[in-house]
Amino acid sequence: FEISPDRIKVILNGVDHNKFRVSDKTKIELRNRHSLSKESIIFLQVGKLGREKNHISILRSIKNMNEKMKKRLIYLIVGEGKEKKNILKFIGDNNLQNQVVLTGFLFGDSLIDMYHLSDYFILPSTSEGLPLVFLEAMAAGLPIITFKDLEGVKDLYNSETMVLISKREEEDIINTMEQANNREWDYKKIKEISKSYSWEKVCKEYN
């Protein structure tokens, strides 16, 4: 439209931090309530179960992961959609019943609990705008694992909140998941950074 870039300001989405206030239940209490092991490493994905959300790439990676990591890992999938049948078939065909939990559609406190009991947020989508789930994960203090080429990443990327998968290949997914798990994360810092995307700040930018 021949508009000079210096006249364009990008205003990102916001997140309601009050919803992600510190839970009155500990991570262990939340896991016990949902029958999830306190020893597990939980990677959370939230969203509709559609082909573009690319759950299958994570399932394939878990299948071929080293046994030490695989034994402790849980891939927690929140959502409903047309891809559910294929996801369940892959789980059954590859004996991943101990590694994958599908919760169905959740909202409100039930959804917030999933963020608070998890260790990492993972999003392997083939296409996105600016994922609100990134902001929710950060507000809950969760490190994010996603692909470097995913739309929206460049607007939100911070080395203290994200680790990026450089290529859309199984080996790279596995290596990045292991790398994230072996890293020391400052969860309070992640929550603090997420405040840059509070609705209060976003509204001020619009005004």
C-alpha cells in the first residue's frame, strides 16, 4: 500500500494475567488431582485438534526419543477436533498410551490448571497468526518450544522465554525438547516478561 514502515506500529495481542495468578494448589497437588505423576516431564499443547496444529510431528518424535527421556515424558494435549481419530490411532499403533494424555476441550480454571501443572509449552503448528497460547503460557511461567519459522515468533521471541526448533525435522524436535529440559529456566522472569503483553498495556498502545 506504499505506506512508509516508520508510520506503521504493530500492536500485539494481550493476555489476562489475573487468570494466571499463582495457583493456590502446588504443581504436585494439581498433578495428583489429575492422576499425573509428579516425576513426569510434561509438555503441554493447547488448541483445536486440526492437521495444521501438527501434533503428529511431536508424536513421531516421542516414538523415536531415547528411552530415558521417553519414560518420564508426558505429552498433554488439550482440545477437540477432526484430527483426534488420527492422533488416537497413532498412539495405539505405536504404544504411546503412557506418554500421551488427551483431556478434550477445557476452559476456565480447568484449563489454567493444565498450564500450572506442566513444565513446558510446545507448539509445532504449520501455520499461526500470533498464538494467544504463547501469551498464556508465558503468563503461567512456562518456557515455550516452537519452530523458528512459525509466524508470530519474531514478534514474541525472547531467549529467556523460548527455545526454537531450527528445522522441521524429527531429530531437531527431539534435540530441542531435550535441550529445553536440560536448561535452567527462570520461571518468575518468564511471568515478568509476559506482563509486557497485559491488556492494560495493549489498551494504552491502542489509545
